[in-house]
Amino acid sequence: MENLKFRINNVMFLEKSYKGNNKWYFYILTLIIVFAAVQVASIPLVIYSIIMNPEILSGGTNNILAVTNTNLGLALMLFTFAGGVIALLLCVKYFHHKKPTDILTGRNRFDVKRVFFGAAIWGILTIVLLGAQYGFGDTSNLVFQFQPFNFIMMCIVILIFIPFQVAFEEFIFRGYLMQGSILLFKYRWVALLLTGFAFGLLHGSNPEVDRFGFWVAMPQYILMGLLLGLVAIWDDGLELALGLHLANNVISSLVVTHDASALQTHALFKDMAPTASHMDTVVMLVCGVIFLWVCNRKYKFFSKGNLWGKVEREVVE
């Protein structure tokens, strides 16, 4: 009995797909409820956007995200993801009869230390990359726009609300949908590709795609989705992926913004003429390889991870 209990409590992350009630219509219903929750949570943002830009009502502009250049607008935009996170976790509990950790990690407990480690490594890589980009490149279009009060308030907003945005995307793609893909297709690599490409396509409406072009911006989003999924599969949980994603979004919000950014914040700098190319995808790939290598040095997941194998039903209810 003791050995059986140990086996149940240490089920691999993707094997937990088989736990609970997994009727296909619960997945459809959950996604509908989560979408509806996000829409309800966005009502304050829409009202604020109309107040700030009344021409929205007459069709003069449809860029609601433009209000993120105010801290209140940024907070309201990020708050919408909180509604999605809450709705998802409630559906997981009451529809699927699973614990939240069942879609988050294969460990007995969610490992917060892993989140901080992943955030630290990706944060260092991002800062070094930004330093190289603007330290050795053309900085004539970079404007220092530090406003102490606005910057401090923005930091507070980001520290409170960015985790909801990151958690929403990770819980949905690397947790809920990746496990759902396993139930359908059984193989980890299929789940990785499906959720990675879906993650990229979700960002297809971002202003960066319109500004830099689909074939320049989209490979970066898809590559990020694949990287996050790969580390989640190899490390048997979302913790490192959450840390990476969190550091990426926080630093990009605090350091440099531009008019084509999805979040037009009170960052330290504003790039007046941002550019992008396929080389950015190559650089991201190199950073991803370094991130995986460093994390593996600490957690030794390369020797345990099985990307190509079939996920079998191993959970005993």
C-alpha cells in the first residue's frame, strides 16, 4: 500500500491528464466559460477606454490597448486575465474534479523556487541582450523618458497584475490544453507542437505583428511557445516556464516600450523607430538553448525527460 501511495502522489505532469473527469465537452465548456470570464473582467477596461477615447464609439479607433500608456489602463487591462485564471481553476476543480496542481506540476507541491530560478536566468539573459543591442547598436532613436511617480506606480501595477497575465497563458497552454492534447494524441511532441503554435497564433492580433509583418513577428511568438512547452515537459511542470515568461514580460514592460508594443507603458526608454528581423528569432533560439542548458545543470531534467515517448495512463484513482 505504501508503494502504491508513493506512485500515485508522484505521477508525472502529463500523466496527470488522466486524472479526474475528462469528458470532451467539459473542455469545450471550460474554454467558453474562461472566455466569458475574461470578457466580463474587461468591462472596466472598455468603460475606461471609452472615457479616455470617446471616438471608439464612432469607430474612430479600435485600439483599446492604447490606454495602457496610463497606469490605470494598464492595471485594468491586466486585470482581465485574473478573471480567466479564476474561471479556469474553478472549472478544473468542479468539472474535472482535479486539484489546481494537477494541471501545473508533476511534483507533490508547486515549486516556487523553480519559478524564481527561471525568472532569474531569463532575466539575466534579457538584460544582457538589451545591453548589447542598445549599447553597441544605434541609440539615436532611443529616448529616456523616466518619470519617477509614473514609473513607481507602473512597477506596483506590474508586480501585482503581470503574474495574472503570465499565469493565465501558462495555465491555459502549458497546463490545461497540453494535458488535453495528451488525452487526444498521447504523444508529448504532438502536444508541444499544437500548444506552441496555438500560443503563437493567439498573439497574431498583437500590434507588433501588424508593424513588423507576420513572417517576422510570428516565428518569435511560436518559438517562445515551443520553448515554454519544452521546458515544461522536460522539467515535469510549469514552474520554470512561468519564471521565464514572467521575467520576459516584466523586463519588457519596465525597460523599453514603443508605439507598436502591446503594452505601451511608462518604461525607462521609448524606441521611436523600432525594428525587427529574422535575426531576432535566431537570437531568441540561442537564448533558449542557454536557458535550457543552465536549468538542466541545476535540475538534471535532460536525463529524465522523454519528449518522444507515448504518455500512458498510469494514474490510479
